[in-house]
Amino acid sequence: MKILAIGHSLHPEWFGGEPRVARIVLNALKDQGHDVRVIALPRQVIKWRLRSSALSVDPVVYYYERALRRFKPDVVLLWYDATLDSAVYLLKYARELGYRLVYSLHYHHMWCPDGRFFCLYERGLACEKCIRLTLFRRIDYTRLYLKQFSRKLNMLRGLLRSCREYYRVVVPSRFMGILVHVVLGVPMDNIVVVYNGVDVDFFKPIADKEDKPPLLFVGALERHKGFHHYLMLVRELRRRGYDVNAYAVGKGSLANLATKYGIQYLGQVKDMDLVRLYSKSWAVIIPSLWSEPFPLVPLEAASCGTVPIAYSVGGLNESCGLVKGVLIPRGSLTKLMHTVEKLLSSGVYEAKKRGMTCRAKVVVEFNVHKMIEGYVNSLVK
């Protein structure tokens, strides 16, 4: 089968959950003998594409059209690709050229306060404000962009209703499935839930839990990820007399605050070093404040025998809850503190026991082979 994969997140410079899942799936498809081609644009062209599509059609879609006519794929696998034009025109071309479009949707933008548009930047700012800051200085261009965005969104909704037989949307959680159905109007029959998976033979306990309790944060060091809540948690634990080691892995605008709060900032680390950190930690803290689609961190931590503790938002209810992790109401620092205190007071044996319970769940329900099987079925059937 000839498969054309398209998306910014397929470029090697991207990191995080979605690029990791995409590479696993594409490598598996190649190993099974499928002819896989990839079109991946670097991150730096996103702003240029958004500027171009504000006044007309995203010019990259014409490049996609030439590639489609030259390669003549059986299936087009679309990942995150920055503009609505990609989804709109690839669906139009599907009806014309006869291929099937599979949209793997691992990302969403939060609703803006006015309730009419998605927020394109920083997940929670007002669209008009953030687009003006990032794309256009003049307010009239910003409003024109919003008008264009609304028009293209309505066009996409109409195509999704009229071209049901030409596409399928793969989402990583039931939360995302409901969101796609409600916001875009995608019929439930066209939505397939394929939970993300991890390689349980790689992500496994390789180090003993330290006697001095380590806590770990993995992800973007930003406010929407709740990193400032992690900083306050560590400071309060030490104020109450708990001698904990705290680590932060990732990068972001709040990275410079880590050392000020006595947290060891490690930046981006290699996968094997990350497995070692997961293994020796007593808990992985995931205080995300935005509705994540289905993060991999709870699965990776649980697979390494460490209990994940997360806020109950979006796909975290599934990725953390289904592996027997601890869910806490969104933004409740008091309950987060109480939960971590209870874990630290229970001792290292209890931390190991709870961690291995989490791992047993991941091995059965969220292994990478099950995820690959779900994608292959979505592409073939």
C-alpha cells in the first residue's frame, strides 16, 4: 500500500508526544512492507504559512497537490500541519483523486473567551490579542484573519459532512473523539479511538527507588503545563520538612525559575537517561492546566514502575486514570500537596508496590504493539 504522510510534527526538529507516536507508527508501516513517503516542513515556516493563509490560500497546499498527483497514494496520513487549508484541500483532493484521508488528530486549540474561534497561540489567550502579537501588528489584519479562519472552518465542517466515505479521524482518547464530534461535526462512525502506547520493553524499571524521595516533572516548562504549580509544590514540601530531590526535564520559558526553587533542571535528556529518572523517582507530577489530548508521560512513568499524579483534565483522565495513577481536581494545589505527602509518608516499599501495579496495567492495555495494530486497521480498512 502506498502511504503519503504529511505534517509539521513529522520533522526531526519536533519533540514531544505526537512526534514520538508518529515516528513509531511510520517505522512500523515501513517494516510491514508499505511504501511510505513523508512530507515534513520545519517549524520556522509555520508563521509564514499562517500569514499567507490569512489573506488567501496556504501556498503549501499546491505543493501537496503536485506530490499527490506524482506519487498517487492509496492513503494520505495527515498529522498536525498548522493551517486549516491542509485539511480542507486534502479532503477535496481525496474526492477528486480517489485516495482515503486519515487524519491523526493529537492536538487541539482551546476555545477563546468569545466562544466562536479556537485560540491559535498559548492556549487560552483571546484570539484577537494573540494573533495581533504574533502575526500582525495592525488590528484590521487581525480581524480579517479571524474572518478567514471562520470561513475556512465552516468550509471544513461542510466537507466533513459531505465526504464521509473519503476520510477517517484517528484520535488518541475518547475526550478528543467527543471534542472532534462536537466542534467539527465529524460523525461518530468516522472517528476511531487508538490509545497511544509505549514500548514496555524499553520503558521498564532499571534502577531502584532512592531512599531520599525524588519527584519528577517531564514536559514543557510553561504555565499551561502547570510547571509553576510544581515549583510551589516542591517549595511547600521542603517548608514542611520533607527532604526531597526534585528534577525537571524539558525546556520552556520558566526554566530559569527551576534553580531558584532548588530544582535540578536537566533540560532535554536522552531516552535512556529519562528511563533511569522515571525508575528512581517516587512519583511523576503532571499538573497540566490545559485539556491535553492524551499525554505519553503518565504511560512512560507507569511503565517504569512509578506512579503518575496528575490534574483531572482532558485526556489525562484516561492516560493517568486507566493506569491506576492518581487524579486530582484541576488546579487544586492543596489536594496535590496532600496526595504527595501521603505517598512520601508511606515509604519506599509502598511507592514500589503502587508503581508496579501501574506498570502491569500499561503492559496489558497500552503497549506499543496494540497502538500500531489500531493504526494499521484504520489505514487498511
